[in-house]
Amino acid sequence: MHALLRRYGDAGTPLACVPLAEGLLNRGYRLTTTRGAFFLKHHLDGDHAAIARQHSVTLRLAALGLPVAPPVADADGSTVTVLDGRCYALHPWVEGRHHGGGELTRAQSRRLGTLLGQVHTCLAQVCPQETSASPGAPEEGPGRPPAGPGEPERDPGAPRVFEGPQGAGQDAAADPQDTYALIEELLVLVRRRPRDSFDELAEHRLVERRALLERHAHRRPAAAPARGWVHGDFHPLNLLYRGGEPAAIIDWDRLGVQPRAEEAVRAAVIFFLRPDGTLDLAKIRPYARAYRRACGAGTAELAAAVHRVWWERLNDFWMLRWRYQLGDHRADPGFPASAALSVWWTRAYGSVRDAFTD
């Protein structure tokens, strides 16, 4: 720690360094020094150039007035410090807390939509005019297991941490034939172990999802529509509030070029997912209206995004892959609501689409 802080001339002497429990892909610490508090991030993927590019973007976004927490530069002007082959970044500590959609009022939901629309608009100003490929790796497919705990994510370009899509490529929607094979593989793993209530639920949802997908396989969406630069991981754990207002959008590791409206839909699905697996459409409606106004997205663009994210969810089993393929149980608590969502969403498809497009 002393060696790291020596790179920063005015960061002070370390007094305490406390690991943070939140976060799945990197390691974070609250670092207290004689000069104050900082957020120290250990980037497990170790891609120095990519991290520096992300930092450059956040600095430009801050200049446009977005609530971000740009990195601190060291004595040489670099925002990425490499020690023993590991990449670190130092950020100012932002006091605040995370809010799920259940804690947000409708007015705050509207401001959330405006904020994400502003993110997309500002990114279009400060990032290269690139619309055909993301700087990250291709999205992960159904047959490729996600990274394990403590291991860098294999697909840093995938849209988000909690519900990564399983498309065959950047624009292709998931192939149901691949999903059927994954379901069979997971069922074998579920059935061969001593069973508990989670295993019973997992088996039920896998069988249920297979039948659901068989009925709706003809609805596989076409190639992705309009693309743009996106945060890539916009969800409650990456947004800090101070009081009732956003204080900082954090964790820009998945910055990349993707269909922008899909990020708006994915974010809403995470923020406004209820414990019973339904969505709070009364809050999604003002959120989506504000998003469309802020970035100029049309209703057709949002409708296409709703369809693609619905399909994505229908083919998505990343939580079960973590549990049964990797022995990683960190995502288990989110599985009941997430798995129930696909069933409810399919039944309420028109209502969900209307909430995003009214």
C-alpha cells in the first residue's frame, strides 16, 4: 500500500484499507489516508489500455456535468498504477448509498430515466463515432461458462453483470437450440447432487423454461437495431445516491458500443424487479418517458429493445451456471425473482412493451 501511494504525491499515508463486499468482477477497498478517504479499485482483467480509455471517458463526462467519480492521476499524470503486474486505480471516495427501484418514488424514477438518457447523449459526444463493434470481447454464449470467483470475466463487453445475454455474437440473438442443450446440461448437474429447496426450484424453472421457449422459439428477434456508446452495467449497485439525488455513476468497466435502448430496458428490469418476479410498470412508465425525451429515442427503438431483452432473459441461465458449473453461490439469492420474471414477462408481454413505449 505504501508503494502504491508513493505514486500519488498528495494522497497521504495509508491508515486503513477495508475490503468492500459488493461487486462481482473486481475488488474494491475503502482506503483511508492522512489526506482523506479514497476508493481503491483492483482491476482483475489487467487491461491497462482499456482501463485508461475508460478513465479518459469519465473525465470528459465529468467535464460535461455528469455525476461520475473520475480517477485520481499519479505524479506522472497516469490514472492506472501497475504493481507486480496488477492494475489499480484510485478514485475519490463518494459518500452515498444504493437505492433499488422499490425505494424510488415515481419522480425519482423519472429522474433516473433522464440520467441514463443524458449518459447516452454525453457518451455520443465524447466517444469516437463507432457503431459497428464494441471495444470489448464478444458476448458470452450459452455453452461458454462465465468466469469463476476471483477470475477476470471472460467477456468484458457483455452488457451487464447480473443478467448477461447469451447471444451467438454482438448482434445475434440467442439460438434456442443452444439454450436447449444448456438446459439439459444443467438438469444433469442439478439431479446428480443431494437436493435442497434451491435445487427443486432450479429443476422446476429449467423444465418450465424449456417448455416456454419451445412455444415461443419462432419469436427469436432479428439483428440488433440502433447502436451507441453505453455504460454497459447500469444497475443499482453502480449508482450512488446522496439523499434523493444521484451522486455518482460508478464502474465503467463495460463501457462499449451496444444497442443503447437495450441498456435502458435492462436497467429498468433490474431496478424495478419486485421480489415476486414482476416489474413495477407504474415506475417504468415515467422512467421510460424521461429516457426517450433525454436522448431522443423513439418508441419503435424501445419496443425492439423490449423484445430483445425479453428474449435474452428467456434464454439466460447465468445464475445457475455459476452455482452448478462453477460452485459459486453468490448469485443464488437473486435467482427466485429472476427466474419468475421470464414467465411473468411472457404472459404480460404487451403490458411491459406499453410501459416502455406509452
